[in-house]
Amino acid sequence: MADNENTEKSGGGGFFAGLLLGGTLGALLALLYAPHKGDDTRGLIKQKADDYSDLAKTKAADLSDTAKLKAMEISDQASDTVASAKAKAAETADTVKAKANEAADTAKSAANDLSARATDKADTAKEGAQSFVDKGKALVDDQKASVTDAVNAGKQAAREKKAELEASVNTDDTTPSAG
């Protein structure tokens, strides 16, 4: 279709020029070889020149009108194309914006999930550490009680031994000496 339009555009002007030139040359040759008087021939040439001049003006006006119509069609097509491109660009921009917002929301959600899991792990670690500390305190308290019991038992044993030794010393004092 584009080739056909190009042929019409380029062939229209060339055809018109060829038609005008051929017609003019044919008329001149016919007049030159025609058996008329000089005045008649000049009058006939002037008449034909006027006819062809009017024809050329008419064809030029028609060609100008056709060119204006084609220019308006091309302008309308260009406007439609620009409007379509703008609409597609706006649609694409909206799509990109929506996808960016969706990606941002997904990233926020993932960050919130990760934060929640980290908080849970930190709480679990804190609870485990507290449990370990509590068990350590209980062990220390048990050892402290055992040591305290052992010290008290040692003190009691020392008191008993002291009393036994004192009793033994006292019994030796009350026994007559052999000496």
C-alpha cells in the first residue's frame, strides 16, 4: 500500500508535467505544420497557450487541494499516533508504579516478618539465658547450703572433740598420779 501511495505521489506530478509538455509540443508542431496563415496561426497558438495556461492553473489548484488534504490526513494520523503513544506511556508508567509499590509492600512485609522472627529468637535466647542463670543460682545455693552444713558439722565435731578432750583432761586430773 505504501508503494502504491508513493507511486501516486511521485507519478501524479510527473504524469501531469509529461501531459502538459507533450500536449504543448504536440499543439505547437500541429500548428507549425498546419496550412494556416501566419496571423491565424499566431492567434491559434495564443488561444492554445491560454487554454493550456488555464488547464495548468486548474491542475495546479487541484494538485494543491490534494496536497492539502494529504497533509491534513498525515497531520491527523500523526496526532492519533502521538495520542496513542502518550496513552501507552501513561499506562506503562502506571504499571511500573504499581509493580514498584507491590515490590515495596512485599519488601516491607518480608522485613516485618524477619524482624518478628528475630525478636522471637532474641526472646527465646533471653529466656534460655535466664533459665541458665536461674539454674546456676540454684546450683550455687545448693553448694552454699552443702558448704554451710559441712562447716556447721565441722564446728559441731570440733566442739564434741573439744568436750571429749576436756573431759579426758579432767579425768586425768582427778586420777592420782603415780609419781
